[in-house]
Amino acid sequence: MGGLGYVLTRHLEPRFLTPQGDRLGRLSISKEALAERDGQTLQACKDYGVPVAVVMAGGYAANIEDTVEIHHTTVRLAGGLAGIQI
């Protein structure tokens, strides 16, 4: 297994799945844990030279502001690892 599959199976804790308030996932992970998950995933991809494209999807939070905050955090983390301040 190579690429992203390798990174995810070796470096991502399985507790990081879907957010609290996600009407579909119902796994109750906090926004802070989502940020940690995204940060770990993006850092591992950078460390292993795996290219990353961030595409916003979802939007299942009951409060749209939560969805926007989650997406913004992901983009900010990705930008930071690429040397771009967002």
C-alpha cells in the first residue's frame, strides 16, 4: 500500500471520524478533534511527500456556522503546511 492509504493506516488515530452534530455520522467528535485529525493527516502527507488537494464537502452540522468553522480550519491548516497564511 502506498500514498495516502499508507499515511492514513500508519498515522491517523481511528477516533477521528466525523464531527459532533453531524446528522449522518453521529460519532460525536469535537471540532477540536477534527482539527487535530486534519493536522495529523496533512502533516503525515507532507512528511511522506504525498500530494494533497483539499476539497470542501459535507455540511451536515445542524448549525451552518459550525460547518464553515470546520472547513475554514481545514483550509487554514493545509495552507499553513504549504507556507501560506490564511
